[in-house]
Amino acid sequence: MQQRFDEGAARLESLKELGGVDVEARSRRLARLVAERAVEEGLADVTYGLVDSPFGPLLVALTPRGLIKLHYPNGDFDRELEGLASKVSPRIVQSAKSTEDVRRQLDEYFDGRRKRFDIPLDLQLTAGFSKRVLTATARIPFGSMATYRDVAGRAGNPLATRAAGNALGSNPVPIVVPCHRVVRTGGGLGGYTGGLDRKRRLLELEGALGPHPRP
């Protein structure tokens, strides 16, 4: 037993020393190449990556139709990916290449150089009235705000303000679908899936917030 262990350890050391190659780093590189090949050959139904932001790393995931998930770093990314695997497809791979355009546009937005996203959306995780609410919310311009009653009306039912709030609270692609621009009729911020501090900071970034907003 000890002899086999020593022989295995010796082979591993030989691999590490071969041409100065780090075996672990090489394995990671090969995994990335396999993932990118899967994307290129259309074998992946969902691709994902992590994007830096002022709030920490954001999980972004795309299908061939568009952005399907943007998740703040206040939860379990693995759980979000498991949810996509069960609801969309288990063929999920990490791909820096396929998420590059989303990363670039988010960087420009946070730097104040972008006021409108040109990112196709895949809203298949929503349906019915909720989907109409998100579609209406996506049309709210940069630097502007609307009320829950406004977006409920634009979605077809101005009395369904609570349902509109629930739809915005479960928005799978915040920031890009700017639910942070929806506030209470009386001027208070209302709620936000990423927390009120993040909502406030996004509105400040866009120059839409007054000096003393009510929560």
C-alpha cells in the first residue's frame, strides 16, 4: 500500500515539475476551454459569470434569448444556479466570453457612462401580470421614477398595486429591469429585492433622488 502511495505521489510531483506546469492551474484552464467549446457548439442552454459591482460580485446568467438572471451577493449563488437548472435546463456552464457584453454594459452603467442597457432579456421565469409589470418597468427612463400604481396601470390593472409590488420584489433581473425606479405614491422609496440601501444608491447614481427620501 505504502509503495503504491509513494509511486502515485512521485507521478504527481513529476507532472507538476514537467515544464514548470502547475497541474491545478492547467486543469482549471482545460475546464474553461471545455466550457467555451460547449458554448460555441450550442451545447449549453444557460451560461453564467460573475460581474464586479459597487455592491460586490453579481451573478449574471443568459440563455440564447437573453439575460435571464442577475443576482445580488446577498444569497447563495449555487442555489440560484440550481434553480436555473431545474426551471430552465441542467446544461449550464460558466463562460466569461458569453457574459462579456453584460459585464461591459454594467461597468459603464456604474461608471456613469451608460443610461440605457442594450441587453436582450429572457423573462421566462415570470408570466402573466408579473411579466407585464416587468416589461412596463423596463421602459422607465434613466433618472426617472414611477409609482407602483403607475406600473400596475401600464401592465393593465391600476388597482393591482400590491401584485405589482410582488412582481417587482421577485424581479429576476434587477438593475437591467430597473425596479429601483419604482417608488411609493407618497414619495417613499418602498421596498427593494436588493435592500433599500442599494435602491437608494442606484437612484443617487442616476440623479433621481431628492435630498431626504422617506423609506
